[in-house]
Amino acid sequence: MCLIRRIGIASLALVLSIIADPLLAAELSGKVYRSGRPAANLTITVEGGNVEARTDGRGDYRLDLPPGKYILVIRGQRIPVTVSSGGTRQDIRL
């Protein structure tokens, strides 16, 4: 196979992987409450990954994750969540 064709195939594979990855993600969103009030400026991390978000001034957060089961970590607390392919809303009370 000629070099130009190999480069073309490799480039196409790279582009398809970049395009397909966000299409596989679903949105996990919700509001974090602490003592019954929205909790602003908290960091939410996904255990075992390098994905994180921060709550806004109203306690809202949003993460893009592939469907599946995850553990969110907020201020040392572990919260299990399941993300469906259509997206999931999960409010969290600390």
C-alpha cells in the first residue's frame, strides 16, 4: 500500500474518532444542595477519571459522559450515578 494511502486512512480514522467521541457522550446535569441550599463553586470529579466540573452560582453542574455507571466525588463524599444514553438529571444533597 502506498504511503499516501496509508496516511489518508490514518487521517480518516483520527477524524472519525474525534467526531464519534462526543456523539457517544450523554449529559449528566443537576443541582447540588448543602444544608438545603444550592451549593456554589464546588468541584465535582468522576472517580477513576480525569473529568470534573464546578457548580455555578446556583449550584448547577453539567458533565458530558458516555452512558454508564459512575461515582461522583464532592467534598470527599462518593455519590453513585447512572448516566443513560438520553442524558440524566441527578440532584445531589450533601
